[in-house]
Amino acid sequence: SDALNLLFYDENDNNNVNQAYIEEIVAEMDFDMDGKIDANEFLESFRIVNMKKSENVYNKPKRKPNRW
């Protein structure tokens, strides 16, 4: 969770990162529930996020063109 704290560290150097949010992210990424995020879990988490993002792009309803 220390690494995630650094990633989410406030731009103004105010450590306003919600610890409960960090712990929730860690729990979601820790697939084998050993209390640690190894390299495979880290990469798999981002693969899942990227996969969901691409699904959302393809499933978005097409907008009708504006008619002036």
C-alpha cells in the first residue's frame, strides 16, 4: 500500500490520500489474498482495467450526428 500511496500522493504534497481507498484497491488487486501484490497480480489488475475500458468503448451507444 505504500507504493499506491505514492502513486496517489496529492500534487500539493498534502498527504490527503484516503487510506480506506488504498486498502480497498490493495484488496482488489491481491488475487491470492496473501496480503501482498506480486508482479503478476499487479499486471493482471491493469490488464483487467484495460479490458473493461475497451469493452466500454465498443459498447457505447453511437451518437447521432448534430443536424444544424
